[in-house]
Amino acid sequence: MATFSSTDGEIALGEIACYSALGNKRGGAMELVNTPKRFGNHDNAFGFLRLLFASLVIFSHTAEIIDGNRSRDGLTFIYGTLSFGDFAVNCFFIVSGYLISASYLNSSSISSYMKRRVARIYPGFIVVFVLCAFVVAPIGGADIPSNLSVLGRLLHDCLFLQKPTVSGAFDGQPYPSLNGSLWTIAYEFRCYLLVVVLGITGILKRSSCLLTVTLLCLAASLAFPIPTHEAWQATDPVPPATMAGYSLQDFRNALIGNLRQDFRLAAVFLAGACFYAYRHAIVFSAKRILVAAIGLILSLCFNVSAVAGMMLFGSYLILAFAQLGAGGFLARINNKNDISYGVYLYAWPITKVLNWWFPGTSLVIMIAATWVISCVCGWLSWMLIEKPVMQLIRTKRSETQTAPNAVSSPN
């Protein structure tokens, strides 16, 4: 159980970010619920953080989409190691690792866990994939896909959570990809599957074993780093334009992606899982937060330490912020209606279309316009697609669930 003391200024991380309206009040203090809540009403700052990370991706991507100049990204300009987009993606995976491992460990069954994961990822992804292929691509100068081979390839890529590719779209631009941000979604889903493997083998419940696996992933990412000439947009091979052009290597890429990225993102994701595993031993204090902030700043100076610094110091700071934001204004931002996934999904194609229609627009205006329109699209995605599907899954689960904690593996 996490406790707060106004005298020592420390918060023990029991079940982080779980001061919930569903909790019980004892002695005037809010009791923490057993499972971290990700969606719906929850008294923590995770919703605000997810929206902030999605906004950082917009800030990072916009300049590069316009002219391919990554140096205008503030973090890249200062450090030369990570961009704000890289930083935000790492943060997303840390938060996901914490919450998804908790979800698995509190699910009634593996099938229940996987239904929720599929329901969370696929509906929003499918809609934006279709819009990119059949609306955004023609806007960018491509023909509407109609050839059966092209349609078959698009169907394959959609099912495997790959980026949509339509020949001729945005030709001549620095990054002609219809939606470059989607490259992370398949890696996220692979991490969900990794949690199942770790759960079945019992590693997820053994904190020392989980820490060992996490360190092994980190070691592999350091031993096989992503080449510096490969920007985030070029890490995955571009699939062929038609299904007929697919090779075994293309199918392998769709299934497991880039192994270097697999190791890096798995390490970051598992860092979040480790913080959940060791949640009872973690203590927050002003001094520790200051040390973590300094550690993160210094670690970002070098490629070899950037990921490790985010895993250790970044995770601590993220979870401290999520916990300390409970009960305040930030806890109400992006809380009940979580638009962050939709903002992330739609920002790239929105920037592409705006830049196509209004070339020469100032960077500040382009970022602001992309953010506002992305928030609107994110809200529509949540209200019309994501939320109804999640509610449907939960309703069916409550109607059919008969054996609670059947596998002791989560929500």
C-alpha cells in the first residue's frame, strides 16, 4: 500500500496511480485500488502524460515531414542522440510496460487479456489505415488502390499492423510515407505477446527473473545498436507495392520487425514492467526525483547510455509524475476520454495533407494546426471507435466470466 507523509515528503509506490473514485476512504485518506486503471475515471496523471507524449511526437515529426531537417527538433539539437519523437516513443513503452504487465497479472485468463489488447489496438488502427490508403494517398497524388494484388498486400499489411504503402503518394517529399508513425504499433503488440510468454513461463511473477530478462534485452540493444544513419523513419524496409512482390524476407519483417528495434523497445517496455514488479519497494522523494532528473539529463548525452537512462531514470520520473499528479488538475486531463492513441495515429497524415495543400506554411502554424486537428480526430476515434469496442469487450466479459483469476494473469 502506498502512503503519503507530509512530514517526510515521501510516497511509497504500492499500486501507483491508483487513487480511484472506486477506492475506499479510511480515516480521511483514499485507499489505493489493487489494479492500476488505464481507461475510464482514474485519479492519476497517466492520461495527461500519454497526451503529452503524443504531442511531443507531433512537435518532433512536423519539421522533418516538411523538409527532412531533423536538427530543428530541440532534443536532437541539444543532444544529437534522441529526438523528442524517440523520447516520447520510449515513454509510451515504459507506461505501457507498467500498465500492461499489471493488466496481465490481474486478468481472469489469457484469452481475456488478449481480447482486450486486440480491441485496444486494432479498431483504431484499421480505420486510420483505410483512411490513409484510400483517402490520404489519392490526396497525395496516388491512384485509388483497386488492383487485387495491391488490395491483398494492403490487407496483409493491415492485419500485421504495418504502415500503409500506396505507390505514387507524396512522391518527391522528404518522407513520402502515408503514416510513418504507425511503425511502432506492431512493436507494441509484440510486447503484448511477450508479456504472455513471460506470464506462462512464470517470469512475470518473479521480479528477479524479469529484471534479468530486461537487462538481457538492454545488453542486446547495446551490442546491436541501430545505425546512426537509420533515422526512425527508415528502420523498417518499405514493403513492395503489390502482393506479388512479397518475399519470405518481407513476411519475416512483418512478423518480427527489425531485431535491433525489437531489443530496444522490449527493453524499454520491460523496464516499465519491472517497476510494476518492484512497486512495493519504490519510494518517491524530492531528492530522488532530483537525482533521477539529473541522471536522465546526463544519460541522454551519449548514445550508449540514452536508452538505459530512460529505462531507469525516465521510468522513475514518469511514474513519480503519474502518482504525484493524483488529485490535481492534471489528473483530469485526457482522463475519462483518452484521445492520445488517436492523436498519435492521425498526426502524421494530417501534417502530410496540410503540407501538401499549404506548402510554405510556417513551422509554428503547422505544428499548432496539426495538434488541434489531431485532437479532434483523436476524440472522434475514441468516441466512435475505441471506446465503444472497449465497452463491448468489457460487457461481454462481465456476462461470460465465471471463474475469477483462472490463470492469475490480467486486465
